Amino acid sequence: MATILSMPKWGLAMKTGLVVEWLKRPGDSVQEGEPIVQIESEKATNEVEAPATGLVRWLGVPEGEDAPVGAALAVIVVPGEELTDEQVADLIREDAEIKRKKAEMLTGQRKAAARETASGTRATVRAPSSTGGRVNSSPAARRLAQELGVDLTIVAGTGPGGMIGREDVLRAAEEAKAAPSEEAEERDVDVGGITVHCLMAGPVNAPHVVFVHGLGGSLTTWSLNLPAFAEQFRICALDLVGAGSSAKPATDYSVPALAEFLASFLDALGPDWQRVSIVGHSLGGAVALAFAGSYPQRVERLVLVDSAGLGPEIDRTVLELIHSEPSPENVRMELTHFFAHTGMIQQELVNQLYQQRMQPGAHEALVATTDAAFDDGKQLVDLRDALAGLNVPVLAVWGVADAVIPATHAQEVERTSSGRLEVFADCGHCPHIERADAFNQLALTFLVG
């Protein structure tokens, strides 16, 4: 069965992407998960992985041209499958029509949810009943679709020849339940007189997930991840106090203090945020762990990405660069320690970080945060006991080539009864950026449970 590769959505504001280079050509074989094309967005250039194993049958967008998010970029066929040019064109048209109908359905559901909210009532949201002709579906799927009110004309079948089965209908019904959602919104939240900047998105009635960035970062760290998570979860990515667009007061920037501040921030968001899953990167992983240790009843699941707090070492050179006066050159040099592939360090990223660090009080807050957690190549916070005492599922994701925090620290997670470790080959300190698609799939599967 043919598989369509579509333009990914990297960042909630992303509308189009530029095809920089095709890594495979028509007739080439490709493995699922193998890089197939380089795409450039406003903030980064990344490789997109093949969604299936097979042969490249068709490429739809030439190098150097833009395409909208969701547009068909390529078609991959299984070995032995032959499609004429007309069949490829029909496949692309059908895919575009399915996406159009889904968009219309979700828009209608959001409007209905808004009306229900305004009137103080909420009804069960279902997809509209099909008014079209007979589709390729099993009798059981048709009966179930009628019971659940699912329109079979917008359901993608995964059975033989594209047949729609019961599982496909159930999946569509679950997607419809999650449909009442809010558009991505950036807001400032008052936390005890301190302004915290955050981004929120996703279905309001879905499980809640919080993203905590690392040292020297901001919520933009998660630009390649948030769109995928917002499809299934209500998400919040924040700029920690002292970072990004949040306030930068003279305060305690230690990991325990940041964990307490995270608790106060979630309190300020309201009762829906009293129990959450947390995804934390680097220092943000240590903050997430410390929070979970202090408030175990408030944590569903933890995803730790190259986390601090699980061993004594940290790269001394990175700490020295963080202490140095901000300059584009120093920022670029710092970033070379974070990626296995330095080609990912785009000038836009360098400029963005440099501008953040030139904000009033930013450098002082960054240095204070650094000194509270690290000193002379050593970590000052040890959260291994807190990790061992947790009774919640923990996923650790690490880059085997991490030059900032050794990948051997990740072994602490494997020693726990509820811990799981995934190490990404040929990847540095930021697997959620270098291997965004694989990371998203892995973490989403884990968080769904």
C-alpha cells in the first residue's frame, strides 16, 4: 500500500516549509525512519524521516521550493507495487480531500464546543454521519461507524487494499473526542508578582503535559515538538523564571527553588493543571525530577531528555562559555557542544539566543542559574535518590554522543522499577531537535500509556 510523506509542522506558527535537498530520488529504496529530505522552516533546517519502508515512487516538490504544511511531498510504494502517474495523482487528490474534510469537521466541532461553553453545556462531540456512497470498509466497521457517528469518507483505512476496519473507526472516534480545542496562545502568567511567559495549545479536555527547557534555553527549544503533542494533549511550554521572555529578578535560581516555582506556576494556571505529565530537557529534567520528588501526587509521567541531576559530570567548556559575555560568536561556539551535527546550527538560532541573552538582567540570571547547579565541571544537585523513590513511569531519552552530560548517566533510569531508557545513535545533547520525528513518536507513545 502506498504511503504519502507530507510537509511536517515544526512550530505551532509554521505555515510553509522549504525543500532544501532530497536525500532520496525516484526509484531509490528507503527504510522507515531513514532521512529522506531536508526541510527548512523559519527557525531551523532538519531532516524528515521516511514514514514507511519501500521505494520512492514520486517526488512532488522540487528543491528550493516552498510547500504548505500537510502538502504531499513524496509517495513511497512497497516493493512490487506499481502505480501509474494517474494513480499517483488520484492518491494525492484523495489525500488532500481527506485532510480538507477533517479540517472542516474539526472546525465545526470547535465552533460547537464554543457554543456549548457559552451556554454552560457540553455535548458529546462526534463526527457527522456519512452522506456519500459506499466506501471500502468491513461490515463491522460500518456498524461501529453508524453507532459512533463517524464519517467513513474521512477515515484512512489500514487494512488490505486500504479497507477500513474497526480499529480505524475507533481511532477516528477518539480523534473526534479530542477535537474541542484552542488555538496556540502565548500568554503571561503572574506567579507571586513574577511574570512567567508560556505557550498553551491543544484540546482543553485532553491530558495535560508541561514542557520545561534547559539551561540557557526557552520554550522555543520545543518548536519541533509542540505541534505533534498538541494534537493529543493540552500542552504548556514555559520560559522558566530568569529565561526567555519571563521576568529575571534577583532570586534563588537553584533547582529546588525552580521546582517550587514550577509548582506555583501550575497553581496559577488553575485546577486543571494540578496533575500533569512533564517533559524536561537538561536542567529542565532536573527541575522536573525535583518537582516529582516533592509533589509525587501531581505527576502522571516523566520524560527526561539528557537530564541533569543523575551523575556528577558536566562539560566544563560549556559552563565557561555560558559565563562569558554574550556575543554571536560565543553563542555559536556554545551550541557546537549541543549537537552531533553542527550543520543544524542555523544563524537564525544563534541570533535568537543572542537577542534573548541581551535582554536586561538575562545574563545575570543565566549565570546565577548556572552557578546554583554546576561548578567547575561538576553537578551540584544529585537527584538519583529522588528518581529511585518515584512510583510514576519515567522515560529517559539520551543522545549517545552527548558532549554536555555523559550518556552513562542515563543508566540510573534503567535501575528503577518504572524506568525506561532509549538512546539515540549519532545524536548529541538535544535528541528532541536532532531526531525530532523519532523523539515525538517515542514520547507520545509513552505518554499515552
